[in-house]
Amino acid sequence: MEILELEGKPMNPLNGLREYLVIISPPTFIKNDVWEFKNEFFEHFGNAKYVRSQPHISLSNFLIESTPETTIFKELYHFLKDGKSFEIKISGFESFENSKTLFLEVAETKIVDLQKKLVEVLRKRAKIANRFTRKLEKPHITIASNIPDYQFD
């Protein structure tokens, strides 16, 4: 894996919070393989949520109200600057029944450790409240989500 990215979504005018997603962007050859799966899904089943999204592994999402982005970037940089690269293994296709999501499962304890430490940094060093910071349940690369029941089976 090469790049850790931070994607900010626009302010939610109802609650004054911004939502961020911290992701790992896989190398181009992995992205190309995932695009093939996404395109195959699209050809057989049509459009679905995230079927056209960039392939990535989501690590954490968080909400902020007043913490400046520069503080978050600084803390993430210090957290990651001495990190060593590691390989991950894709163990196959899986699904989340509740959200009707098809994904590639990432089977690697190092990525789970990275998630845990990342959330700790966001909570302690960037001072983002526990209720606004979480690691995602299971590291994965989404193929498509919100698939209609009749297609999901």
C-alpha cells in the first residue's frame, strides 16, 4: 500500500460537523484488478452505490466541528512518518448482509493494528471526541453496496 488519504465531506448544516474518511489507496495494479470486478458487477447487475468509486481500503471515519484540518494532518503525519510498509492479503469476496454490500476482504492483522492506533491518535492527539471517531468494522475494498435484494442473493 502506498498512500494514506484523508477525504473531507462538506459541512452538514444541520449539525455543523464535517465527516472525514481515512483510507489506504492501493497501488495501481490492485486498483486495476478491483476496477475489473466493479465493471463486471456493473455489466451483470447495473448501477449500485460505490460501484463507480475509486478502489480503496477504509480505515476510519470521524466527525469534527472545530479541530483545524492542519492539526489533523500534522498528527497523522507524525503518526505515519516512521511507519514501515507492509503487505496485505485479499482473502476473497465477502458481504455485509445488513447493507447489501459486496466487498473484497482484507485479511491482515497489521491493518487492524494500524486502524486501532490511528483512532487513538485522532482521539488523543487531535482531540476528536470518542463519539465522533471510530475504526471501521472490517477492513475491506467495496465492490458495490445497497444492492437490491433480488440481485444480492
